[in-house]
Amino acid sequence: MTPELIPVLSAEEIDLLVSDLAQRISSDYQGRDLVLVAVLKGAFIFLSDLVRKLTIPVKIDFIQAASYGSRATSCGQIRLAKEIGVDIKGCDVLLVEDIVDTGLTIDYLLDYLRSFQPRSVAVCALIDKPERREREVPVAYVGRGVEKGFLVGYGLDHAEDYRHLPGIFHLKL
Ligand code: 5GP
């Protein structure tokens, strides 16, 4: 059977959400040393759209998490596949993530980033999926809450497919 793609957010809707987030971030971090740390690979399009809408200067870095074991059984242990390369000590850091689902990845990455003694660390996620949340994580900036379903497009993949789609879809296999 061919997988079904059910539209969740159009490119136009995403554009409005990202503009709104960029406006809030630009205002909140005015005059500060802000480093955006995006989580690979899913956040790559979100980050590139977000930075171009900011009205303040920022530094950019990438981080990559990988999980041991099965995420489906919710006992997947997280490890780093790519460390940060920018010195964030004393800086304000904004962790830019595509989706917060169980919260385990963000929880792990926040602890990791805090070990470098930044001035502050906050989270910006395009999509918040609270349904499967296991760890309470502070997400200061959320584009949109989505109740459930596996999402693809706008950087989000399923087995490396669908990242190129300009909108976000619910993938029904
Ligand atoms: P968490 O640790 O919060 O469960 O997982 C966050 C990561 O799982 C996200 O960075 C994303 O890579 C992946 N993820 C969670 N939900 C989805 C989804 O609906 N679609 C895709 N493509 N990835 C997801």
C-alpha cells in the first residue's frame, strides 16, 4: 500500500509560525550574545528560515543526538553523534528543535549544553507533541502543538525520505 500524506501545516502556515517565533526571539534577546544550536538533521530547514527572519545578530551551531535501542519502547538511551563546536560559556543559548515528543532528547541536550556554563539555555521547537511526553522539559518557544501522529516534511523524515517537502504532513503507512 502507498503511504498516505495528510496535510497538517502548509508552507504558508509554517512561514507565519516561524515569523512569529522570530519576532519574539528577536525582542527577547535584543542586545544579548545569542547562540542558536540546532538539532540535526530535522531542524535544518526550520533553523535556516528562522535565522533569516531574526532582526538580531546570532551565532549558529549544530548538535546531533542519536538513540541506542528502540524509541518505540521508550527506553532508548540517548548519545551525542555530533558535539557543539562554538564556545557557549557565558552566552545565551537557544536550542532549536523540530519536534519535542517524549522530551528525552531535549532533556539530555539541555544537560549537555548546561555543562558548558552558558548564561542561559532555552528551547525553541517548531512542533510540540505532548501526547507521548515522558520528561517535563521547558519549551519557551513553540510554533504549534500537534496532538498525535507521525509527521514528515519541512526537514522531518521517515527513513530519510520526505525532508524536502515544503509543508508538514501526517504520514500514514
Ligand atoms: P523525543 O526525544 O522528544 O521523543 O524525540 C525528539 C526527536 O524525535 C525529534 O528530534 C525528531 O527527530 C523525532 N521525532 C519525534 N516525533 C517525530 C515525528 O512525528 N516525525 C519525525 N519525522 N520525527 C519525530
